[in-house]
Amino acid sequence: MEKRYYSEYSQCLDRNMDFIVYGHSGVPLLVFPAQDGHPQDYENFGMVDVIKDKIENGYVQLFCVGSIDEESYSDEMGDKARRSYLLEQFYYYICDEIVPRIKEINGTGKMIYTTGCSLGATHAANMMLRRPDLFMGCIALSGYYDTDLFFGQYVDENIYNNSPLKYLNGMSRNHPYVDLYNQRHIILCCGQGAWEDEMVKSTGLMKETFDRLGVNAWCDFWGSDVNHDWPWWRKQLPYFLGHIL
């Protein structure tokens, strides 16, 4: 399997950011790591291996990015305004810097899908829902789709813009994005086992919101034995990727 490392300066974040590319061609899949994670995590936790055949056969090409979660979501004692600012800068980093690089490296002209597990799923869904003009869909596994777990009741413009449950509930059924969403593949999945209680609640609220808007999203709830953990995400990823490909 072809594997390439990149370390490039980000104007948006004012630092070098790393990403890893797996594969030589195919549908580009932008991968966000779990909370506080790194580009190599997806491989280290076996997620690359479970779709190795699809990568080697040129069906999909992975672009695994890093995060700045430690300074935004996770820095719960830090200044909330600065944390929310960095969260928004990460959005611009992805859309204005990473997306053009993916298009350049991938070279197929195919639209990008996003994916991630846990907080990575939050990023994946948020990016796709904010920019359905850039992204073809998402596979969000065990995500939480609001900011209250990390920011409490604090809300500013950046928080609102990075909270899918907030901005979707502020959207009308005739918003132009609704038509775009229905031309995309939106997949949200969570288990109902250990450590999934908050994700079940959040994914359920997303389903209610999509239904209100008339958006044909796939919100899938797996069984009570399905935990918030890598062994289940390793089963879910190839399952849902098979539906997209």
C-alpha cells in the first residue's frame, strides 16, 4: 500500500500540520482522528487495515489529518473565546488548505467524503454539513453533535457555527443546503452499549432535526452490545464504506 507523510505550514493555524495519505487513487476520504488525536492513529488502531483491500485496489484514498482538540475542545479550563476561535480556524484550515491539497494529490476530480470516530465524527459531520458544496458525504461513527459537553452553556458565533444541532435547528426547510444535503450521503451511526449514552441522545436529536428539514440522512443505531470503542468502529467503517462505494 502506498503511504506518504506530509508536514506543511498552515496559515490558518500558524503552525506546521501533519497528514498522511494512504493509497494511490480512488474516492478521497478525509479522516479526522478521535479526541486529541494524530494522523497515525487511524492506522495504529487498525482502521486502515480493515479497508486495506479497497485502498490497494484504488477504490478509496485516505487523507488522515491531525487535530488541535487539546487547545479547543479539550482545554476546558482555558479561555472559551480563544478556544472557539481556534475551533473556527481549524474549520478554515480544513476547507481552505486541506481540501485543495486533497484535490491536488488525489487528482481524480471526485468529491471528498469525511469520516471519523468519536470527536472525529463530530468534526467529520460538522465539516460536511457546513460545506455540502465541498464534501460529498460523511460517515460519522459515535459522534456528539453539539458543543455543550465541552463549552457548557457558553455560545458565541464560532460555537454556533461548529454545533450542527444549533445551526441545523436554525435552518428552514427551504434553505438551499437542504437540497444539497439530499444529493449527498449523510451517515451517522452509534452503538447503544458502554460509553454511548450521550452519542445515542445526540444522534437521535440529529435524526429528529433531519426529519424536520426533510433531509434523507441515514442515522443508524446498533445494538446494546455495541460499545464506544475501536473494535466496533472497525466493523462499522467497512460496512458503511461499502454502501458509498
